[in-house]
Amino acid sequence: MKAEHLKLLEDGVATIGLRLDAEQRALLARHVDVLLKWNKSVNLTAITDPVEVVEKHLLDSLALAPLVPKGTLLDAGTGGGFPGIPIRIARPDVEVLLVDSSQKKIAFLKNFIAETRITGVQAIDGVAAVTFVGTPGRTYTVQAADSLLNPQWSSIGSVNVPLSLGFARFSDALTSSNRFYRLRFP
């Protein structure tokens, strides 16, 4: 990433009120660089100008970071890893599950995760059904919100984790790239 783009990132991060160390800033810059490189052959994003990628993808994602509760974030329809990867980089206390139906996008994300050795983030190919890992025998309420800036969480169902499996599947007909999910204990 060019110095002018790093400066834009640093200024934006300061405006948001986040404190990122040099390693976190380098990982964010690497995400943009690898995204733009892959985007030449795989359609990851329509935004190809590095300034716009920093502003519209990176900083918009980082603006959510202070609002995300500690735990696991499901980024459904993640595309190029936004907002999931920037949130994970900025918030080591938030694990991220990146889900997208495009195998090419998941290949990009898996490559980025392996190349950078970033931990606490996993990319899986999926559409509307998501597998939740939980305590066997426990029932979780599944909630969804259309925004994390002013989340209006609504219960959309529940999922019971069978004693014999330790995981369960939940399908939401409304799953889209603009919907956020969380599991709640009853």
C-alpha cells in the first residue's frame, strides 16, 4: 500500500477512535494489497481504486469494530472479507466466521488467511445455512439485524445443538450480505 493510502488509513482510524499497532496496520494494508491483486483475475469487488477501497471497505468496516460485542461474528456474504477481516484485525477478542457462496471469494480468503497466518478467522463456502458449534444439548436463540451501527436484533428462530454432534445447522430465507447474526443463550 502506498504511503498516501496508509496515511488515509491512519487518519481514518484516528477519527474512529481506534488504536492499532504497527502489525495491525500492516495486516490491514496487506488485505487491501492482496485484494486488489486478486481482483484483477477474480471479481471480489467493483471498487478498484485503492483510495476508495480504504474509505469504502476498510474504514467502513473498522467503524463497526467498537460496536461489535466480544465473541464470534458471523460475516455472511463476506465477499472480499469485509467487514469481518478488518474487525478481526482491530479486535482480537472477536473471532470471525466468513461465509460466502462464491468459491472463488472463499479461495481468496483462505489464501489470505494462510499467507498472513491470521488467527481467529475462518472462511467457509455457504449460502443460507450456517453451522453453529455450541454446547451439546443447549438451545440457542438465533437473532438477526440489518445494521451493526444501530442494531435492532430480532429473534428469527432457534437451534438446538444435539448431544451426539456438538453442532447444528440453521437456515434463514432472508440471508443476505447485509444481515448480521448472533447466537444468544435462552
